[in-house]
Amino acid sequence: MPRRLTFLFLTLLLLAACAPQATPEPAPDLAPAPGGTGTAVTAAPSEPVLPGPSSAAPTSAPSATPEPTLVFPTLLPVTLEPSATPQLSPALSSAAIQILSPGPLSKVRTPIRMRGYVLPGARNMIRVELYGEDGRLIFRKLTPVFTEFKWAYFTMDIPFETRAAAELARLQVSTDDENGSAVALLSVHLLLLSEGYEELNPPGSLDERCTLLIPLAGATASGGTLAVAGEYRPYNTQPLIVELVTADGAIVANRWFAVPAGAEGGLMPFSADLAYSVDAPVAARLVVRQRDDRINGNIYLFSQPVILNP
């Protein structure tokens, strides 16, 4: 029995020695890649990459993201202030005083921004006045204007206070000679607002309202009579007044002309022989003027110098 067990044990040893030895699989490399901080993972082998054309650039596929829509802001109207430098010179037929803004019956709030042209008076001075509908003086300023040319461009801000929500007013510009006699005066009616929005009207015609055919400026009259003829564009139906005024302010001759209804804006011819009386040659002005039919005072005045001989 012992001999049989020994034989069986030797047989098993022989069989174990003759069996093939299995080769152990290599352990995966768990060392981190250079610069890495986590655990390395072995990737599966990738498919071989085929080289593309050497000169053609890759064509990108169109983007599926829609292009952004451009939104433009709404443009708001901008009010431009008038330039302090005039762009055009007045025409030869333009009035001695021209109010470019505000135009007739403009609705204005304080301050009134006025601009215009003028032939300067003595010492380059002009007078600007604002009268209320009751005749009260709201504003007056005597100011110099300067120019290297015939016309002087001027601007002015005119503050005011009104006693009502809206009030009729007369804005006027005038010039005088060396003796203080009126040379020219031009006016516009305005509506003064205490609140609300301004409405500025255009100036209308800037031509001189009065055109004298005779006499010429600086003409000399003799024999006690001065012949006058011309045309006038009336403001209203108040009489047209033509008079001779000496340097000391004395009126030595005058004549009134009726203005027919509906003549406003049109040309009205007039003519007369003005009789005067002087003892020696006198420097005078031939004055053509019209009074305001709403507010006390002159609304327009035109004049030119003459010499009166006995």
C-alpha cells in the first residue's frame, strides 16, 4: 500500500513538470504623463489618419447659429441754433433794418432770441425795444454793432415777463443820426407766452417797405416846395405820414395819405408837394412813417436826408 501511494505521487509530479507555463500579462503603466496630475488612463488604439491634400485649405461647414439682427436707435429731431455768422448778405433792395427771427406773430418764450441785419446809425448804435399790448415798455437796450461792410449782422437775447398766459407785443429795432433824429425803424408783432411751446414764423419779405422815386437822398429843395413821390407797402390801414423834420426836431411840413382797406401787403403809390418855410438853408430829413394800429407808437419809419433852401 505505501508503495502504491508513492508511485501515484511521482506520477503527478511528472505531469506537472511537463505542462506549459502561462506567460503573465504585463501590468498597465500607471505612471502619470509629464505635467499631469491625475491618474493616467490607457486609451484604445486609434484609427490611422489619412493625409489630406497638401494645398487645399479645409472648408468649414456653415454655422448653424443665426447672425445677430442689427437694431438702429430711433433718431430724434434736433433743433439747430442759428449760426452767429451770417451766410448770405442782404440784397440791394433790402430794408435798412431786417429782423430775420422771430418773424411776425411768432409765439415766443423768454428770452426772445433775435437776429437780423442793420445799417448802423450814428456811432454804430442800434436801439432794441419791446412793448406790451398796453403800451408799457418791457425791454430797451442801446447797443453797438460793428462791420467792415455795409450791413452789420446782430443777435440779441431779450428777456421779458408777461402778466398773462399770452400777450401781444411789438418788438422794434431803430437807428438815429448824429442829432438824435430817427433814421429807420422796423417792427414785428409777437405773442409772448408764459408757458407752452414756441412757434417761430419766417420773416417774410425783407425788402424796404418804402421806395422813394423823388427826391434822391441828399437832394436840395428851393422855393419853399419839395416834390415827393414813391411807393409804400402798408402794415395796416393807419394813415401814411410824410413829413420834413429839421435837425432840431421841428416838423416844417407834413402830409397824411389814407390807406385803403385791403391794401396791406400790396404797394400803394403816393405823391405830394410838401410846402415848407425856412429863412436859411437847413439840413432836414424826409420821413415816411406809419403808426401801429394795436399798440401805441410807430410801427415803421423810413427817412433820407435833404437840404431845404428858402
